[in-house]
Amino acid sequence: MKTLDKFILKSYIGPMILTFFIVSFIFLMNFLWLYIDDLVGKGLDFGVILELLGYASATTIPMSLPLATLLAAIMTMGNLGENNELLAMKSAGISLPRILAPLTVLVVFIAIGSFFASNNLVPYAWKQMNALIADIRQQKQTIEFKDGAFFNGIDDMSIRVGHQDRETGLLNDVLIYDTRNQSKNGTMSTTIADSGYIRLSDDKKYLLVTLYKGERYETRRDYQWYNESQFTQQTFDMQNAVIPLEGFDFERSSSDRFSHGTQTQSIARLEKDIDSLNIVVAREMARSYEPLLRNNLLQYDPVVMGMMDSVKTDYSYRRPEPVYERLDYMTLVQRKDILNNALMKAKNSRNAINYEEDSYKQNLNNLYRSEIEWHRKVSLPVSVMIFFLIGAPLGAIIRKGGLGMPVVVSVLFFVVYYIISMSGEKMARDGISTAFQGMWLSSFILLPIALYLIYKSTNDSNLFNMDWYRIQYAKLKEWVGRKRQHRKESKKHGTKEA
């Protein structure tokens, strides 16, 4: 490897790693903002939170990698241009495509790696993250008492604490309503204590209660009425209780229940699902309503049934004969039975049609989602390459490094890319366009821009040179002034001749 290639690669790898972690961190903060309510107050171990953040970071790769590639390319070429190193290379006869050659090879490998990450790592991360979030949501919030307020986080129990010492955990003025046995034998108890301690066991499966100087009232109600023997009162100096709990300990469940979503599937699995769904959708589209007509509506018409049973079915059925004349010869009861029977068959037919329609829409929606996810995985490496082809010449034109101008330009391009991508995905999901058209729309729009920027940077364009724009504006202003002066002189000359 030549010294020039090593220098350019070393200049790019550092900003690439930096920007990738910065962009991933930004998307990770967005993830925390969405799920902060599910995480706060659960008493989760640091390892569980770290595992969740790791899976969430992996799911951001399809969004963060193209943006990081764009930003790193602009920063690298901008730094080279700002330090006149790019100018020195061009002065030595090295063309811009030759300068970008080692970076292009590196980005090709990054794009290939992004494909394998999107196909293998991201589906696994989505599956594990969804399972972990579901387990966290199942866990109840940790026990926390607020002064003067009831805590209802324990099933069939309400606890009010007058004041809690935050340092020692001592509770004062404790009131506990216990209705755990109400559904079994009608027992309800109320406990009042001057002070005490209430905490979870280490395995979070039991509630450990220690109370001092209090009274316990227990009332048992049968299905008839109260009597004196069903009310008891107990006074105590100290009372200990161990109450079994459910839902406070963190239990992991299998992640296989989330393996059916499109985001948790690889390309091979998506292709199988797409083939199966195509067959199902085609079968439902080709399915006519002949069984409905045969079994419900026209079973008593021998002419139509004969036409349907014939090999060459003629769907231009004759117009049905008027039936009102037949009703004239029937009794009122017979007419009522016929109308009720017709109404019932019409309702059954409508329900059958609605069911078929809902089934078709569901399968078609699943087909669209699978195709969208397939194209998302395939288009990611192309997006990485396109963003590099935009960022590298753009940095050479801007000639500004650091995190100032490159960040502004990168965010602008990424916002355009994101809006186009989301619009195309929505059109594909709604069936307005095919999945190929919707998911590749952003690439089709940004690729000509990338080629145009490469052309302009290769020819040393002044696309972002503000001094060039000022000079051109001054020339335009001078030209307009000369035109105005010429018109004034022409008017004066015409007036004198008159």
C-alpha cells in the first residue's frame, strides 16, 4: 500500500468511527425517550439496561451507518481541503478519483459489512430487544412510598405511609388495607401501626413487613350478614409478616415469540414468506364468488346452476324472471318465510364477502411488509455508497473540516433522504407503488446528485465558494447598471431628436 493511500485511509477511519458513535448515540437517546416510562421505577439491574441499550444500538445501524459515512466523508475531504493538502495532491498531478480510490475500496467493504449486519445482526437484535422490553413491561414498579399517599402497586393491598425516613427507611403512621382473602372467605383486614419497615426480599418474591405498636382489625363477611363473632381486633407491640408477591422479580422469557415479525427475519426467511404470500394472494385474487352463488343465492335456479356446471361457463346470465307474480299465489305466511329466508341468505353472503375481503387485505398487507423489509436490507449497502459519493466530492468542494459546516450539510442531506425514504415506504405499504419503487426512490433521487457533485469537484467547481458568488453578483450588478444607463441615454437621445 502506498503512503498516500495510508494517509488518506488514516484521515478517514478516525472521523468515521467518531461520527458513527455520535450518530448511534443520538438515535439511542431517541430510543430512551420513547421507552423511558417503561424503564423508570422498575429497579432494573445495570446489566439488563446495558443489554437493552446494546440491542437498541444494533437496531440503529441501518439509519446511523449511512449518515456516519456521509459526515465522515465530508469531514475528511473538508479537512484535506482546508489544510491545502488536497490542493497539494492535485498540484502533484493526482486526480480526485485517484485520491478517493482507497476510500472507495474501504467504503465498499463497509457496505458489504452493513449488508451482513442488516441481514444477521439487526434481526437478532430486534427479536431480543422486543422480548426484553416485553419482560420489562411485565415487571411491576419497585415499592416506593410517598408521604400521605396510598401505594397500590401490590395486588389486593393498599398501603399509606405518613412519613418515610429516606436514610433509615423507617416508616411512620402506617396504614395497610389487605383484601387478598376477600374472594376466598370474605376476610378483609386493616392494620394501623406507629412505625415499621416494609421492603422487598433480595429475590423480589416476598414482601417483608415489620410493624411496631399497632392494631389489626379483621372482618369476615358471609353471604348472609355480619355478626359479632366475625369481627376481631388485635393489639401488638411488634408484628412480622412475609407476603408472597408476583411480578416484582425480573423474569426472562423466550424471544421466539417475536420471531415472526418482518424486522426479525433474514433475507432467506423473507424470501420464503414472500413466495408463500404471493401464492396465497394470487389464489385469493383468482378465487371467484362462485361457491357463494352456488351454495346460497342460486341453488334453486336450475338454468343458472346448469350454466355453472357446464365446462364452458357463460357468465352473461340471463336476467332473472320476475318473482312478484309468484308471490300473488302464496299465503302471507309463505311470503314472510320466503322474505326471511332471503334476508338470512343475504346477510350470510355479506358476512362471507367481508371475511374474504379482510383475509385478502391482511395477507396483502403482510406481503407488502415482507417485500419492504427485503428491499430495505438490500438497499442499505447502496445507500452507504451513495452517501459516500455525495460526501467525498462535497467535502472537496466545501473545504471545511471539523463538526461545523459538515454537520449542517450532512443533516440537510439526511433529512431529505429520510423524508423521501419514509414517503416511498408509505406508498409501498399502501400499495400505491411497488416495494422496489418505494424503497429505492431515495437512491434514484440522490444518485444523480452524487454524480453531479463528483463532476463538479473533479473540475474544481466553485459551487460552495462564497467569494465566487460575490464576484458573480458584482458582475451581474455591473451589467444591469450598464443596461440601465444605456436605456437612459437612448431616451435622452430620442428626446433631443424630437
